[in-house]
Amino acid sequence: MATPPSTHASTRSGFSLPGRREGPERPAHQRRRRARRILASEGVFDSIVSLAGILGRPVTNQTGQEIGRLDDVVARWSDGQMYPPVSGLVIRVGRRLAFVPASAIDRIAHAEVLLRSARLDLRDVVRRPGEVLLSKDVMDHQLVDVDGVQVIRAADLYLAEVLGRIRLVGADVSTATLLRRLGPRRRRPQPTPDRVIDWAAIQPFGDSIENVDGATQVRLKTTHEGLHRLRPGELADLLEDLRRDERRELLAGLSADEAADALEEMQPDDLEQLLREAHPDEAARLLAAMEPDEAVDALRDLPAVHRAEVLRRIPSPTALALRELLGYPEDEAGGIMTSTLVVARSNSSVTEVVGQLSDARNHDVDLDAVAVVNKDGRLVGDVTILMILLAMQTQPEGRISSLLTDEDVVTVRPHASADEVAGQLVEARRHSLVVVDDDGRPIGRILADDVLDALVPTKGRFHFPRLLS
């Protein structure tokens, strides 16, 4: 199929046609990507058929004889195709449900389904691997629009013949369509979709689905490719909007690091609910992948019994570090700090320190400086990553101690109040400071946004831009 003309600029709804009012301007790369979507083609859009509109309609053979009434449409979900092809129909013949393969379909019109032959071998309905019933399994279920970054519910689905196959090409999410569906049925022309999202922009989520006869269960199989394009904050928004089963499915499609990053951006109440609903093993896996300070915040919100159960399932070294942080009140430096920090000996070379930073790159959002210690492990300075990177260009084999200034390093003790930490940060004009024990050895780092989270009584969290973000 030829690529639609570039003049068909896309909107948030996933399609645009000449004469239709455009939505808000989108970034150029998103407009280019959406312009290739099938529904941007006027020919395809004009030929789409409403699934809700044809359910219950007659299924006739070539002689015009009615075989039965359309009960559902079967689509193949597991071929990795952007637009799932229709693999058959479920028709009601009297009290019986029968399956008609896609090869027997001549065309699907707005008011009827026409079959190719007058003779038809009606089969029992048996769900095959990778197939879903579009009305039963998809319509009215939660979906994710990965272009608009929103959870949607399909009020209607749209079919069209594309590339020689009848395919699922779009979903209508408008309230008007839902009300029209639920209202009295009238014989009238096919309604123009109020708000259609191209199926290529949609990520379905499904729990286990019963077979038509209730005998077996299968799961909607999806690649989740679109989700990997989303930022942690966008994934957090989706997790907050999804229901329990869909949350579980979304998390299952993400790597541990992606899931942890998203959980760190969630509202505390939503995160607490997610962790309480999760199996303790899954909650432990997610918390172990989070930054220590964020994991501790989440653990504090859990009931004591649940917290203890999850901590028992976290690997021992990580659990020990989290328990130590939990031992500090949350309004003190120890309760705010993260134990993730890079510590370098004063005689280490710049190249060696850059290697340490590379090893810690998974924690880059919590790193804006390197704590420098003497041979006894006591803190002697704090060097910003920017200074280290600049030195790497001019003196890669120079000692990290050569980057230390005459200014006193800014530190606090673990029992310092959040107000004291904030005052130190403001006075020093730093993005972070080091927490040291009674012997002056670094045990953690506090970033500016962590202080703000502790001081501002809101449910949201503030995240300042980081140097390595």
C-alpha cells in the first residue's frame, strides 16, 4: 500500500483527512510517524466498518439466504502484525454458535456479512492459539494509546480491507459512540466515528480470557514495543490509570530497570496500592531495582507486616542497605539520603574514576558528583561530574585530588533535620551534599529534589533535571 500523502498531518486521534479540523500541533517526528498510519489514507477511512454496527446483523450466502446472525469477529493476535487480520466469524445459528473461516467471507458491509458460497460447512467454535474475539475480549476493555500516552476504553472497533485481508484498523473511544451503542438500535447509515485512534498506536492489555465454551484460558499476546518508547513519567501515568490486572501486564512487558524508573515517578498512594496488590516476590523484585531512597519511601508507606514480608524476599545485601535507611526518621538526613554514591580515593586517576562512573551508570539520576576520600576513607572533597568529564579531556591520567578546591566540602550528619539539609544546600549553592558518619566517612548523598519531597507536603514528587539525564 502506498504511503499516504504527507499533507495528511496527524492529530492526537491518530488520523487526519482533508477538510477535518486539526488538533494541537505535535512534534515533527511524531507527525511524520503518524502520517504513515493506515487511517491517514482517505480510501481506507471511507471503507471502515463498525464492529458494534454489524454485530447481530444477518450473515448471508451468495443466494441471499440468511445463514445466521453475526455474534463476534475473530482476529489473529500473535502474528506480530501491526493491524491484526480477521481469521473468521462467530455466527449464531438458532441456539448454536458456529465458526466461519475468513476464506469464506466475500465482504463485510455496514448492514450484513456476505459469504462467498451458497454451501457452507459450519464448524464448532474452538479458539485457536493467538486468536481473540474482538467484541468479547477487546471492545470495552482497557487499551493504551502509546502516541497520546493515555489509557482508553474502546467504545467501538473498526475493520477494513487492507493488503488483501480484512483487518482491525482502529478504535473509537468517544462517549458519544458508547451512548449510541447502548441506546435503541435504529436502521440508519453508518455513523462517522467521533474519535478514532489508529490501531498502530494502540497497545492492548488483557487478562486471562475464557474460551467461548469456558473450557480453557489464553492470554492476549503483545510485543509491548510501543511502551518502550515512553518515558518513566509517562509509564507512571499509565500505571496510575490502569486497573490491577492491566498494571500487572504492563509491568510484565518492561525490564526491571524500566519498571523501577516508572515506579519512582508514581504518586505515593498509587505506588503503595500497586505494591500491596502485587505478589510479595514481584514487589520485592521491583523494590530491589529502585534507587534505595525511592525504595525506602515506598516501603515506609506499606503496612508493617507487608513491609517485613517484602524485605524478607529482597536479596540480602540490598535488604540490609534498605533496613539501615529505614532505621532513620524520614525527616532526617539519613531518612532522605540514598546510599548510592561513587567514592574515589584521592590518588585515583581521572580515567579510573570515569570507569567507576561507567559502572554506576544505571544510577545516573542519583549521581551528580564523586565523593573523594583519603587513605583512611574519610571525606576530603566532592567533585562534580562535569569537572571530571572536562578533566578527562585534558588530563586523563591526572589525580582526582588535583580537582579539589580550597572550599570546605559540604556535609551533614545522618540525624540532621531536613530543614538543616535544605539550608546547607542553599548556602553552598549545590545540587547535592554528602552525608557522613561520626568518623567523617561518606555513607550517602542527598539531592535537592529529595529535600523538596521531604519539606513540601504534597502527594506529588518534584524531580529536578539531572546532569546525566
